[in-house]
Amino acid sequence: MQKRFSVLTVVFLSLLMSLWSSDISANDAPVTIIESVNVVDMRTGEVRPNMSVVVEGTRIVEVAADNLSNAKSSNTAAESSSGTRIINGRGKYIMPGLGEMHGHIPPLTPFQGMPERYMNDVLFLYLAGGVTTVRGMLGYPHQLTVAQQVANGERDGPTLYLAGPSFSGNTVSNLRQARMRVAEQAQAGWALLKVHPGLSLNQYVTMANEAKAHGISFAGHVPEQVGIHHAIIQGSRTIDHLDGYMAATGGMTEPVPEGELRELARFTRAHGVGVVPTQALWATIIGAGDPAVLLAYDELKYVPKPIREGWIRYAQNPNSSYATVATAQIHAENRRRLLRILHEEGVEILLGTDAPQLFSVPGFSIRREIAFMQQAGMSNLAILQSGTIAVGRYFAAEDSFGLIEPGARADLLLLEQNPLEQIDTLYNPAAVMANGHWYSREIIQQRLADIAAAYN
Ligand SMILES: [Zn+2]
């Protein structure tokens, strides 16, 4: 009787699920074959022409020269009956989907007058911007469920690896609390501990030790009382926003000698700590952004009105706390040099923008960040690596992705041009595939138009 009930339950749940999936924008097929396409190898930048890439379910199962592909001959005939989708990739390029290593997912329950749809729209904006993996940098209740729903294909979105609620001066007031909080978050299944300002050195070290004992990593800000050296020694998985470097060198107000930056970069490299620069956002925050440029961002139309108006007020207010800092340009220049030197010294640079945040619109913020990475002297290959293969290395224990190869998660971008030569081809993909789900340009444009219409 009990068994029979559970069978009925399963039938009922799958019925519910199929109703639910009517909300999904993806156009899926059991097998997708992209033929005659150029595959960009993120290890070397080598382009392999006339390849067939075969995706089954959520995995890339074959990458082979057109005439050697097994799947092609066996599946072409079966196209109509088996639902195999064949895409002509002639003249196009395939690369892995991008990672957003400092992203945010809004709470499931709308806050501060946000529309009900906001969280789903943010998830979709990431996809539209070619982002197929997000390291979420602040946990909210129910977010792990959202991540699971995306993984199950019940919700559109990038694969989510999520940090829990933050460790800060507000949430941790003693060492015992720090230990308990680590244990709780590790047990709850969060992928990472998020550090915010306000921890004492003692609290930070206690958190770090407890994190190691639980096999969970921590990352984020560098609290003032901790400082960059201790954060690196204690094993912060990444230093985000280049936090702590300027505090250590006086770089917020004075030009920093190159040797000092290089020494810090070597120290970072020696400890295997990565950085998520979030340069574009930080330029805005420190008051080095140009309000006229920020206000002209086309992607502002994808931001709900209450948020957008807040950003606009900020940019238009000449007395806002940040904009009045006279040394903003010195600070920004130090940050630009620091990123160049970190890259030169072989520190792992990971693409991240802290979206959604001041003028940092999910997915679209990637193009703003890329401009800053170029200004710091990173090549297109190095920039693309920071969002693909480096992200794959970071999450190697969780899954295989960040390369177009058999066994990898089917996260890919189909592009009109070679992104190594024409990086802005990223900004109008012919299609985005995320965990095997297919979003053609038409699907993306339609959904973007819908979002813009809802918020304007
Ligand atoms: Zn953040």
C-alpha cells in the first residue's frame, strides 16, 4: 500500500514538474550535434576547424573532426524520430560558457519592493550574458533549493555554487560563534564561507581552522584587522575586489612603487591564492567611474526600476561619499597596475563582477569587466581563460567544465567570430548552452525584451 502510494506520488510530482517546466525558456533535445564548427581550445587558444561537438543530456560526449564523428552518421537519419537536434556550425566558433566568480542571487522572496520575478530574471540575465556558472557570494534561505532546481532543469539559470550567509562583525561576536557558524554552514551544504569586513584576526583564524577541519573553503573580503598577509597565509581561497592590497600599501591615496606590488603578487602566487578583481564595479565605488558613461549603459533597462533609480541617483549626485574622493584616479591606477602585476606573476585571475550591484548588471557586467582587464594588459586568451579554464580548475572537485571536451558539463557558447580575435562577439552569442539546455539567440532576445518590458 505504501509503495503504491509512493508510485502515485511520483506520477503526481512529475505531472507537477511538467507543468512547472512550461516556465522554462530552454529549447531542449535529447542529443544536440553542432557540426562543422571551429572549437576554441582554452588551454592554448588553438582553433580546431571542422569539428562536430555532440551533447547528450547535460554532457559533452564527443568532440571530433566532422568526418570522424560517430554520432553524426548514426544520428542524422534518426533526426526526426529520436529528437536529435543538428546545428550547422559552419563559420561559427564554440568556446566554454563563462563563470561569474563573484555573483549574487537575489532572495527567493522579493525584498524592498522588488518584483516577484526578479530572481528568475537575474538567473536568466546571467545566461544571456554567456555566464553558465556562478559562484554565489552571499547565501539566503532557500538558495540551495534554487541551485538544486537549476541543476535538475526545473529552472533556467547557470550552475550555482553558493556561499552561505556572511561572516562579519555583525554575525560573529566570539570564537565559539565563529566555530559553530562554520559547522552549521558546512553541514547545510553551502559550497563556501563568505567573509565580510568586521572580523578580528582571532575570529578569522578560528574560522579558517574550523573551515579546514570541515573541508570547506572561505573567500571574499579581507577584514581590516586581518590584512592581506594573514588572509593569504590563512588560505582565503580567493581575494575578491583586490581587497586588502591597497590597504597594505597606502594605494588608496598615493602611487605605490611597482616593487611593492610585485612582492605582494609573488606572495599571493606562492600561497596559491586566486583573485577575483571586480575592477569595473570598484572603479564606480571608489569614484573613478564616469557618470556619463555609466548612465549610458544600455543594459540598465534590465534592472527593476527601484534599483535602477538608486544607481542613477548615486551617479548623478556629485556629493555622494565616493565621488568626492579626490584621489580616486590614483587609487584606480594602482588597482590597474596591481592587476597587471598579479597576472604577470602568474596569480590565478578569476573573472567576476559582483553583479547585481551598482551599474553591474548580471551577465552584461562581464563586458565592462573585460574592458578593465584589457586595460591592465591581459590578452584576450588570458581574459577568456579567467572565465573558463580557471573557473573549471577552481571547481575541479565539484564537476568537470571550462573546456570543450568529452565528459565536460555541456556549458558552451556558439559565437559568430573567433573570440580571441574579436572578443565582443561574446556579447551577441548565436546560442548559449547551460548544463545541456539550449538557448538560441531568438530565445535570449525574446526573454530579454520581456524583462525590459516588465521593468520599464
Ligand atoms: Zn559581492
